[in-house]
Amino acid sequence: MEKSATVPPDNPCFRVNIHLHQTVDIVTKRNQKTGQLTRGQVRWILTSKPYHSRGIKVMLDDRVVGRVQKIVPEEA
């Protein structure tokens, strides 16, 4: 899937918006009810589909697995 005008660049539900070593906020399975977010850098992208309605599943550098809820903008 190519990035097009129909895919918002900050939408964490599209795989094309997630990149290795990118800083993201994820929700783990354990924290789904509370909505508590964990921040880290993407080590692996685990979702193979181009879109997932609850967020793309990733593993962070500290090996925590969860779904991306927010893409943290890079500082200039």
C-alpha cells in the first residue's frame, strides 16, 4: 500500500505510518482497560496487514508488545 492523500500521516492504524526506531505510545494488552500508554522506540512491526482498526501491533526496544495509539512527532 502506497502512502496517499487518503492516509493521514499521523494515523497509527496504517502500517505505512509506522517505521523502525520511531518513537510511539502504545497500549499493552494488560493496560487496555485503563488506557495507560507506554512510550518507546519501535524495534519490530508485528502486524503484517496494511491497516488495523485498533492500531498496528509493534514490539518496542525494551521488548514490550502493544498496539500503537499515538505517533510521537520527531523534534527538530
